[in-house]
Amino acid sequence: MRIVNLIQLALRAIKRNKMRAFLTMLGIIIGVAAVIAMVAIGQGSKQSIQSQLSGMGSNMIVIRPNSNIQGGARLDNTTVQTLTEPDVAALEKDPQYFTAVSPQVSSRGQVINGPNNWTTNIQGVSPDFLKIRSWPLQEGVNFTQQDVKTSAKVCLVGQTIVSNLFPDGSDPIGKMIRFKNIPFKIIGVLSKKGENTFGQDQDDVILAPVTTVQKRILATIYYQTIFASALDEKSTDKAVDEITNVLRASHKLPPGTDDDFTVRSQAELINTFTATSQILTILLAVIAGISLIVGGIGIMNIMYVSVTERTKEIGLRMSIGARGIDILMQFLVEAILISVTGGLIGVAFGIAATKLVTIFLHWPTLVTQASVILSFMVCFITGVFFGYYPALKASKLDPIEALRYE
């Protein structure tokens, strides 16, 4: 029997019981829509994390003091003092796989401009910090290496600082602000970055020469962090190894001893978060996929009912020459048609659901072609798997007994 005839027979059978067919499809529709929506949310989150971390500088390498254990207590990275100016000098001397280097220290306190004040974070960095972070200026100029040498009281401010200290919309360039009673002249305004992956406002920051923050605010010679930038993403691992070797030599660490610092690349951080997001996406898809199994069981149940109801029809077809394979294919095509139709409707509902999630909940979503194709294939397999046994039962009916069935 040709496939066209089989589809026509299946369509007639579905039309005779439209409501029952629709209710059978409903499990598949809900399952596919749930899978599409869950995978889209997971993929959207993954893409959002990757873009936000890449926005911080995809080639960035972060060096921090190691959290040594002393007296049974683990010290916080900011209290461990192992990174100093000679380390930066050693890193800046003939690097092979990385370019820019910037030390960093930070302090939190209140910044004041006339009657306006705001509690924020000031970071002491070098001029290369903006290059490492891929952070352009919106207006003004960056401070120079000479400003670092002289501990100049100049600074760059983020958009959040501008909106809170200059609510009247006046130009902040050239204005004086005070941080912990120390005056700073604003020479540049940073472009808007927005929130990072952890929900922190990246624009709520003041950048100043590292020596200025060290001497005038923190009174320390140590660095809390050192940032570096690999030549490119492919050179990141080699750059990490090179930095590790340089710092071990700078700290005069004997072979076999543990590092008193940690070196982490942005690529490593991206891979970690991506792997976590991928696991969550798979988990969500598996949970949503349970609905497909329930829908498949519904198809099997209805097909068994259909075989029972149409026993005489099966006997009649067999008596006029229909083979067992013809009967099997007739009911199998009907099950596949129900499943695939439900799948197509489910894909449409799933895409619509992701749009609504983006519009009303403002969650990042991404409907991929692979998820749509996979859902469609699962629907086809579901129709074959759950429709085969009822179809097989129909194909093995004895035609004489089937004609006598009441």
C-alpha cells in the first residue's frame, strides 16, 4: 500500500474522532513546548554569561594572592600580601604570550560632590587596565604612567557615579570630587558597562592611579590583584604558564613548593560557567521531556482503543487481500501522524512561550535550530515507538475472528 494512501486513511480516522485525537496530541504539544522553552532559557542564559564574561576582556588573566591556611583558618585573598611592584616589573619585562599588565587595589567609601554623596568602590589601577578590560572612555582622557609615578589625584568615573554626583546633568570633566576627604579631579568618564554576570553594577566605580590609592587611601605597598592580557584566546594557556613561571622566579619559590598566588584566565572562567549552564539546560530538558513520555503513553493507549473499535474494519480489509504489514503500516502511520502534528504545534507554542518569557520576565532566551530539529525527531520516534505495539496487535488479528467481533 502506498504511503499516500496510508496517510489518507490515517487522516480519515483522525477526522472521525477529532476531539480524541486533539486530547491525545495535547501531551505531545505540552512536552515539545516545554522542551523548546526550557532549552531556549538554558541556551539564552549560557549565551548571556559568555557575552558578559567576554565583555570583561576575553583574553584577561587574573592573578591573586593565594589563600594560605594559617592557624587552621583560611585567609581571604585581600588580606594575603604576596604581590608587589617587583612582580609587575618582572611581568612587564619581555613577555612572550601576554601584553598589558595592570596591578589593582581597591577600597570602599563615600564619594562627595557638593551636597551629593554616594558610597562606591575606588580601584587603583595602571593605564593599561582599560585595554585589558576592553573598556573605552565615553569622554575625557585616561591617566598616564606619569600620573602613576607621581601618585596624581586624578580619576575616571563610571556612569553610576556621574548620575548620582551630577544629577543636574552637568559635565563632570574637570570637576573635583572627594573620596574619604581626599580630592580627585575627574579627567575621564567610562562608557556604560551595565551589570556583570554576578549582578554587580560595573559602572559604580572610580578608577585612579594605583599608587594614589595605595599611598593616600590604603597605606600599603601590596597589590590585591594583578591583571594581564594574553595576546589572543589561543595563547591564554601559554600565557598562564609563562606568568606562573615568572612569578615563581620573582618570589624565589623552590621547585616542589606550592605557589603563593593563583593565576586564572577569563577563558577558564567562561568554560566553568558554560559547563554549569549546560548541565542545568540538560536537566531542564530532561524534566520537560517527561511530558513527552506521558504523551507517548497517551498515544499508545488511544491506538489500542482504536484497534479494538476497528476490529471489524481490520477483518474486512484482511478478507479482501490486505496483508499484516499493510494493517501494521496503517496504524503506525496514524500514530506517527498524531505525534508529528502535535510536535509541530508544540514547536510553535514553545517558540511563542520563549518570546513571552523574554518580553515579560526579561530573561535571555535563545531558540536554536538544533533544539527544534531534535524535538521534531523525538516526536517521530515517540510515534513509532508507542504506536508500533498497537499496530502489531492489529496486524496479527485473525480475519475470521475479527469479522465476528461485536
